[in-house]
Amino acid sequence: MNPPLIKPLLFVLALASPVLADFTQADSAKAAANCNGGSFLSITVLGKTPDKAREKAKAEIARNIISDIKSNTKTTNYSEEKDGVMREFSKFSEKSEIENNLTLLGFKETESPKRQKNGEYELKTYICVKDASKGFLEKQQFVADSLSLAANIALSTKHPKHKNEAWQRTRMLWVEFMKLQKLLDVLGVESPYPAREIYAKTKADYENYCQNAKVFWQDAGNECSKTVFAMLSSKVKIEKSKCSDGLKLSLNCLEKCAVSSLEIECSINPSLSIESCGGEKYSMLKIKEPITGSHSQNKSLAMENLIENLSKAAFFGEWEKEIKEWICKE
């Protein structure tokens, strides 16, 4: 946990003219008492009306918090996370994304706005840190609960696709949890939720799982199988060896040729079974229409034309996408 950037938690907006009265010792004592002795954020502003002054005070406190969050995010050491999750926090330095999470509650005034000689109203206002953090902690609790549910699925399931989905959701929720923590860090508030421990345990489990979860190819021993393997293995790491622990891809790809008075036409209608090494079937991939190739007289040339058309087929993109849903994410 990074230490809070604000010590003490105090903001004062100073304008050149007219001079604003800083929080006095009495003002600070009153604010501290109303915050039950806790920290507070304070600011003095001018506005054309009392309501304008209140709007300005809230905006300025939010602006200062945003500034400190951006500074805190940019100086965070991301090297601790090998999978790159922590680096995603750098995106959180964008003002618009911080504002989407920033909801300040419980503004208080030391006294009613005072009208100045120039007609504007001076307002001394503050917000207790416990009130400022309340909305963030409520959001964080919801995220932490969701993270815990996703992590439980990721830790307990043996189903490859479900494990991947649960891990990716856990990872996404961890990023959201820590974005909210960046807000709380600036306020000097420690999260009471055990998301960090849950995430670390789930991450270690998934990394251990991925070390053993390989993809094996059940070869059909023909040109069709050779071509399909070449196309898929260029996108997905696949081993041509005995299936031990992980996924097995079994291809059904029979080549058929028919002779007519006009030409020799060969066709294939490949399908790919995704299953466990133990034989549990997970998914069956098929194509919409057979792949064909032809030649006027020569069967070998018709087969060459067939394999050429196969290598250009659009279904490989769909198969690649589906296979990647079943394997570990890099």
C-alpha cells in the first residue's frame, strides 16, 4: 500500500484578489470535531452565489484528488506484476476515468457563505475523509464480492473454458478493485477487503495450471490433416505427441474424389473435436460447406487444387478463436 499523498489532508484555493481567509485554528477544530477527530479535506472559495461557491468547492476538492491520483499512478512501480495487470493502472491516470469513479459525499460548511465587498460569496467548506471514502468503499465491497465469486470458480473448476473465463473475470475485477484503491490511497484509507490475498492465490493457481495444460494434435495422417495442423499451429502452440495432460484436438478429415464426364472433383468436410486427454468431449468444430478442388483429367492435380483451397479457407479464423477459448491466456 502506498502511503497517502496528503499529509495533512488539506486543500486551500488561493486567489490573488480578493484575499481569501484560510482555515483558522477554530475552523479546523470545528471540522475535526464534526469528523469525530478524523481527517478532513478543506477548501475556501469565492462564488457569485452561495450555490455557485458550493459547486466550486466540490469541483476544486475533486480536482485536487484527481491530480494526486494521477501523480500516484504514474509513480507506481509496476514491475511486481509479471502478467501485466498492474500496468493497466497507468490508464487510470486519465482524468475522465477517475471522474467516473469519483463520488464525493458529505460536504459541510464551517458557517454560512459570507458576502464580500465585491458581491461574491466566500465559503469555507470541508468533507470528512470517512464520508469521502464511504462511496468508494461501497463500490469496492461490491467489486471484492464479485472477485471472490469469480476466484472460487477459477480455483474449483476443472473445465478448461470455465477456468479461463473465471480467471479473466477475476483479473478484470482485480484491476477495478485497485482503481478504487488508488482513490482510497489518496485519502489515506486502507481497504478492509481481502481481495489482494484472493487474487494472489487465484493467480498462482492459474499459473500452475497453465504450466501443465498443453494442447496435443491427434494426426489423421493425410494431406488435409497436414494442412490444417500447419494453419492452426501457426496461431496456437500445439504438440504432436501423446496426450498427457491438457487438451486433445482430433481431426476428422476424409478426402473424397468423384469422376464425372467433365472433371475430377475432390472434396473434404473437416471437423475438429476438442476434448480432454482422458476423452471428455468439450466441443465439436465444423464448417458450413465442404471444401472442393477439381481438374479436368488428373486426380493428383485435383487434390492439389483441393489442398490449396483448404489453406485459404475462412473457417480457420473461427476455429482459432474457439480453440483459444479453451487454452491458457498469455
